[in-house]
Amino acid sequence: MQDDIQTLRRILAESRVLAVVGLSADWHRPSYFAAKYMQEHGYRVIPVNPRYCGGQILGERCYGSLREIPEKVDLVDVFRRTEDVMPIAEDAVAIGAKVLWQQLGVRNEAAAQYARAHGLEAIMDRCVKIEHGRLFGGLNWVGVNTRVISAKRPRWLPY
């Protein structure tokens, strides 16, 4: 299964540079909240949004498309409508990304199949922030059932 616990944990552990397509500069938007969380947990977040191209979001230069990014991207995190994902999948393949990650509510099967056919891993209908918190600790300490059993406390927690 492509989105089992071990696969998700491995992807989030190995992917250090995230291009967030559809990242908003508005602090109250889910894309901003998720990207800020990932940035605070040691990930390099590269904003991709034509509306803010050339500007900055979360202190990082914003690009108009994936193909404009001048550095290697591990994971492409998609905050766009389902019907908008295929061109993003094509760009993810073109830039040599390793993972195409479609956020909660985004489930484009054709784009996922395209990505997989070109060697990328594809995750659909999941949030990187939620999965990171669930798999690397934090959520279970506040009473949320994460379906992950572990006696180890995450090292990044302050206690």
C-alpha cells in the first residue's frame, strides 16, 4: 500500500525540501499553516504560487511554477483543486522530484498514476502536517489516537 505508516514515515524522513504548490501568503489559510509547521520542524519550504511570484512567503522566495525553482526538490505538496493536479504532476516529473503529495480533499488518480509511472511516489488526500505530527510524535501526547504505538518520546519535544 502506497500510504501505509512505514511508507509515510520514510517519505517524511527522507524528504527535506518541499515545494508547496498553492501556498498562500494569508496566515489563516491551511496551506500557510501546514507549510509553517513543516518549516518549524526543519524542512526547507519553497513556495510556488503565480500570484506571489518574486515575492516572499514565510521568508522564502516564491516561484510561479515548479520549473522555475533553481534547486533540487524532494517532495511536491499540492494545495490545488483536483482538476489542476495533472500539469503539476508533469512538472514534478520534469524537475526530478521524488514524491507527489496531494493534500486533504485532493485526489487525482490520473496524476498519481502518471507520477508513479515516471518513478515518483504518490500520496493522495493526506496532509503533510497532520501525518508528520501523527508519525513523529506530538498528537498522541494530547490524547489523539494516531494509530501508532510507541514507547519512545519524540526527541524534538521539550520535556
